[in-house]
Amino acid sequence: MQRIVTLLSQILTIFLCAVLLFVPFGNSYAQSNRVNIIRDAEIEQLLSDYASPLLRAAGFTTRNIQIIIVNDRSFNAFVDGQRIFVNSGTILDAETPNEVIGVLAHEIGHLAGRHQQRLREMLKNAQTLAIVGMLLGIGSAAAGAATGSSSAAGAGGGLAASSSELAMRSVLSYRRSEESSADRSAINFLNATQQSANGMLKTFERFSRALSFSGASVDPYRISHPLPQERIAALKTLAHQSPYFAKKDPPALQMRHNMARAKIAAYYGDFADLRRMFKSDPRGLPALYGEAVLAVGKGAPSAAMPKVTALLNEQPKNPFFHELLGDLYIKANNPAAAAAAYKRAKELDSRKSSLLAISYGHALVLTNDPKNLQLAIKEIKAGLAKEPDFAGGYAYLAMAYSRAGEPALGDLATADMNYYLGNIMQARIFATRAQKGLKKDSAAWIRAQDLLNTTRPNKL
């Protein structure tokens, strides 16, 4: 019986992992019900630019696939439904855009192959096999006990154990075939978009070395991914057949990639990582950007201001440098100056990021100027219209409504925040409070009623 419980636990873990790129190296999503994510307009736009051509080649509408940055220092990526999760460590460790593009191509291969849907069916079959084996084994063991036959009882226990092992191996074998299929699809998508598979190959070689250094002895029938050596051999053949294998990333794209890596290294407060990554050009723009982000993050305005100013002198129309200036002014408790900086960032951003609009609105709220509150509400709501599941935006909206003397709408925004955080009980409490102050059957009242009627949290 214990073997069956263990098997079901293993099957559940495989299911929660969805279709992970590198299962052996772990992943916070598989270990928790919640994903700790990073929101950053600049890096999100970069990943979108990496993925969009691949998604089109796979037949997807780019609007329907969301890319999420997971706050995890390990190199990993996975898919869930119509979302692609990319660990921040993947971007940080990838030296070229092509390496991340290869990872995305692999994950899109999983989406295109509908591997999640097929995995669910496989799990059902495996669970059935395990349960049938368990029942047969229990029956044999019971018969052996009734007749006094120890050999029959032992055989019954062995039957239950072997059926659970067979079920597990069946699922893992299927997962290995999925991984190989996703690799082949990734190569096809890269070729279709005239991109190199060299970055993808480098990624697998990196993990092969890591596995070799670990000294681990791996049973190939008890892992969910093909062994690195096998994958590398298959990938080398396919990658070198491509006419685009030697193609390099455009310099402008490499620069954007380096800027993203610098920002992530600074986010983790790792000055040593910054020095290591950009030792060949320690005074280049990415290195200076990382140092500026790090200084702002440490909350030292006097030290950060010259660094941010130098960036703006270099690229005065870079929206994300103005965003960083806004962040600096927030740290310096100067929300009026922050609002001006965020406004400029929003104006310069051709992609019209919802995050910049929400940051602008939040800074307006923090000015404590009643004249700014309606504009703040307008900006935050405009951002939330594009991203209705952004919990942090509702927190700012609740603050704006509260200061504007509209407590019922503030309670409704707080209810929405809790809903998207997965705190259903709190969402219902605030929705009930909101309804008391809202006009019955108004749009806001109906939204509160929807929250009261919800049965499960909407969370990552």
C-alpha cells in the first residue's frame, strides 16, 4: 500500500511540474502552490520579442500565450496551459539571446504538441494500472494469508509493488518521448524563423557538464527526460543540418539581452555577478545600468542619482532609464518627481506597458494632492484594463479610491487584489463590505457579487 501511495505522490509531482525543461535541477513551482514572479516591463518586452516569431511559426496567436518571469535563480523553464514560465536565472546565465530563444522554442514545442493534455490522459492510465495492480496484489496477499501460504502472500505484495513500478516507468517513458518531440519541434521553429539552434545546443551541453561533475549515477528508465548525452547527440545532428547554425544574434538584441542580465543581477544584489558578466567591458552601458539599478535598490539616492543621470545623458529617450529615475525618486520620498519620471517613461514606451501606467498612477497617489487622485485612478485602471489579474495594481487602486473618499470602491479593489492573490476568503469579506456602499445592480456591485459567488482562488 505504501508503494501505491508513493507512486501516486510521484505521479502528482510529475503532473504539477507540467512539462519542465530540466526536471533534475528542480523548480520552485513544482514544490509550491504559488509561483513567486517578477514583473518588469523591459524584460517582459524582451522575452516577448524572443518568443513572438517562434509562436507564429508554431501557429499560435501571440496574444493568447503569456510569458511569466519566475523569481528563481536556477536555469529552468516550463509551461502551464497557455503560459510559459521562465526562471530569472535562465536569463541571467544565458550569455546570448539565442540561448534563451532555444529554451523558449523547446517550451513552445511542448505547447504545440499538446503534451499537457496528453500527459493528463497518461496519468489517468498509469493511476488505473497502479490501482488494478494494488487490488490484485491485495487479493493475492489476502488469499495467501487465508490459506496460510506465505509464498502466495509474498507474491501478492510483489505484484502490487511491480504494478506501481511499471506505472511509474510508463509515465516517465512517455515524458522522455515528449522531451525528444519538443526538441525536434524547437529545431523546426528555429529554422522557420531563420534562427540558430546553437544556443539550444549550448544549453544542453552546460547541463551535461553539470551532471558529469555531480558524479551522479542515473537510471535512464527512472528519469522523465532523456539523458543529456542522448539529447546532445540528437540535437547536434539536427542543429548542424540547419543553414542558420552559424548565424549570430543582432548586436542591438545582444545589447538588450545584456541590459536585462544586468538588471536581474542587480535585482539579486549581486555586484560580483555584475563584475563577472561584464569584465570585458566594465564601463559599458550594461555594467553601468546594473550598477545604477543596484544603487537604487539599496535605497541610497545620493549615490544612485549620478549613476542614473549618466544613463539618461547617454540615452535620454530610453523609457526604462526614466522608469529607474522614478524608482529612485520613490526611494527618496519625492513622489511628485517620481510621477514626472514615470509619465515620461510612459510617453516614451512605444509598447505602452501597463506597468508603467500603474507606476505613474501610484506615484500620483503618493503625492497626497487631491487634484491628482482622479488622474491616478484613471491611469491605474487603464493599466489594469490590459492586465486585469495584476494584484499589485488593485492595491494601488484601493489606496487611490480611499484617499478620494470612495471607500466602497476601495473595498472592491481590495477584494480584487485578494482574489488574484488567491485569498478567496478575504476577497469575499471585502466584496461584502463593498456591496453595502455600492448601488445595487451597478457594474461595481455586480463585480462584487461575482467575487462572492466564486468557488476557487485564481492564482498562479
